[in-house]
Amino acid sequence: MRFQKSLVSIGIAGALALGMSSHAYAGVYAGSRLDIQGLNISFTAPGGIEPGAVTGYTFVSAANATLNGASGNQNSECGTVAGPACSNVAPVLQATANAPGGAPVRSAGDFTFFGPGVNQTYSNSASQIGDATLSTGNPTNATQISEVEIAGTGTGNSDTKVTSTTAFNFVFTVGTDNATFDISFFANPNLFSSVNTPGLISDAAQSSVSVSFNLSGSHNTQVSWAPNGAVGGVPVSDCDSSAGLTCTEVSDTQSLNLTRILGPGNPNSNGYSDTRTGGVDAGLTYFEFKVEGLLAGTYSLGLTATTAAEAQQITVPEPGIVSLMGIGLIGMGYVGRRKSMESALSA
């Protein structure tokens, strides 16, 4: 009888030992970063350059991060339309968020990728308007990052969402009909998702980036542009024909509106314009879009750029562990039945 109990103990101990010593690192990761440099907005009119067109502006920088239900966030705003006056030295505006309980922790102004790493669990994001023509006199640039990693072995459940948003809003007045409005800038998006967790049973990682421009105002003007990496792509713009506008996509060199989703798999990865995928980072490339035929009036231009990352890890015991535990349970059942038989015989 003692011998049988020992067999059961060995079976259970073996199963637990295998579970604890299985994989040194099992993780799910998602990261997204966007860099915009040299943003230039210009106005031209039949009689020459439109003087003093921009009458007001607002900058917003926001960062949010959540890890297992615990959140961190920071929102900053400045300008002449809303919020306090913007700083006239770089950085004009910044926000950084770190979810409680995660490590490593991101510092303000740090836009490096931490992962994927070894045994790291964290969620953080940051956004920053470095320079801005209207407050520092230098070309406008903005950088933002969202990153999350869930590491661990055995059974776990973690669901993390990270977003980072930078928004510009300009109000301007055109004093002459048939004016031209032009937007140009350089941008570099980076996306990467990876999974290295055996037994994963749910969607694992998702990274995304989104950039859109929206122009509205007098004469029912409505124009939008979301760069998708191809000149003449659909949709290029949404111009109100009643305003008599002509919209031209001059340069669209990378998609600034995309998502990389990675489901169960081990190991597996998916990315865009990122050297960690084994590919090539295209770096900063040129974008330009213009609207011709604007009539005299007041208009508003909104630019919203968002990076986002999500990671979820739900695992189940590996087949070997399940088999050994099953053997242990069968043994326990056998011991129980043997005890019952002995009790019956002794009665």
C-alpha cells in the first residue's frame, strides 16, 4: 500500500516539476511607433502668399496604458484656441503613461522599443510634440510610441490596451478666392507583434497606427486624407464637389493607416517597416497633399495621429503536463478503490 502511494506522489511531483521547468520565457508582445518630421502647412493665392492665414491653433498630446486592470494616463493641451500657451522651447508638449506594476518603466522623451525582451511584463506609451512652427519657429515634428509585453509561464490571463495620440488643430482664414492649401511632411511608422507562448488559445497581439487629416469650414468644405502608401489609392480624399475644390495626392510613400494582428502560434511574428521582422525599416519618407480652389472664408484643419498596441495571453497546460497529471489522478483513483475493497473484506 505504501508503495502505491509513493508512485502517485512521484507522478504528481513529476508533473509539477515539468510545468515549472518548461519554458524559461513565454511572452506576447506588441509595439507601435510613429515619427513625423518637418510638417509644413502653406497657403498660396493668385496675388501671392496669403499673409497671416493661421489665426489660432491647439496641440494635444495624450498617453494611456493599462495592465491587468490597472491604468496610467496623462493628457496635455496647449495653444491659442484651447489650453494654456504652448512652450516656445522644445519639447512644446509631451505625455507619458506607465501602467502600475509593469517593468521596465518609460521615461518622458524616451521613444525606444523595450521589447520583445526576456521575462518582462509592462504597458506604457508616450507622445510628444517636439517643435512647432507656430510656437518655436522651427519645423513641426511629433513622435509617439505604444508598447506592451506579457511574459510568464503556466496558466495566465492578461489583457492590455495601449494608445498614444497626438492631435493638431489649426484655424485659418483665406482672404482671397482660388487659394491653394498644401500639407507636406516626412513620416516613419514602425509596427511589430510577436508570440512565444506554447499552448496559447486566444488572439495574441495587435499593433496599429493611424494618421488622418480633416479640413472643414466655409462653403460646406469637407476634405479628408488618410495616407495608405499609394498615390491614387482609395479613398484618396473626400472633397465636397459643391465647393469646387480640386484635391491632389502628390506623394504617399508608406501606409500610415494599418494594423498587424498575430494570433496563436509559437514562435511567430508580424510587422511593418521594422528591422525586428527581418525586413527593412524604410525610415522617414515624404508625404504631400494639396487642395486647390478654396474660397475666401474661415477653415479648420485637424491632424490626428494614433499608435496602439494590445496583447493578451491565455494559456493551457502542455500535453505532457496534462498526461502526467492524468496518470497521477488515475493512480489516486486506484488507491481509493483499493482502500474501499480492503475495508469491505475486513468487515
